[in-house]
Amino acid sequence: MCAWFGGPGVGSWFGGGIFMMLPMLIFWGLVIWGGFILVRKLLQTSQDNRQAFASPTALEILKQRYAKGEISQEEFERMKQDLI
């Protein structure tokens, strides 16, 4: 018989079986879950750092100049059409 159902000389359902495996399964589940969370956090931090150091595109610079009032709306629209 199977050890889960308590055959002769193998233990019984309540004397071992799944209840002995449960803490081990919980432990390894938590280890795997923690590893997954750690890797996800590291990848997210790495991606954030890359975006922080990326140079702005020409369109972003144009938008910043317009927002600061360095160029008029007509100049902005003309330059934007040249970029696109």
C-alpha cells in the first residue's frame, strides 16, 4: 500500500505522511517566492537606473524648451513637424 494511506509498517495518515512534508513544502515555497521577489526588485531597479541616465530625445528637449518659454507655439509646432 501507499505510505499516504498507512500500509503495514509504513506509518499512518495522521502519524506522518503529508503532515511531515507540509513544513518542508512551506519552507521551500517561501524560499522560491522570496527569490522571485528579489529578482523582480533587482530587475526593476536596474531598469529605473537605465532610464535615469538615458539622454533625452530631441522631441523631449523641444517640449522642455517650449515649457520654459524659450520658443513660441508656432516655433514649437514647426520644429515638431521637422522632427516627426
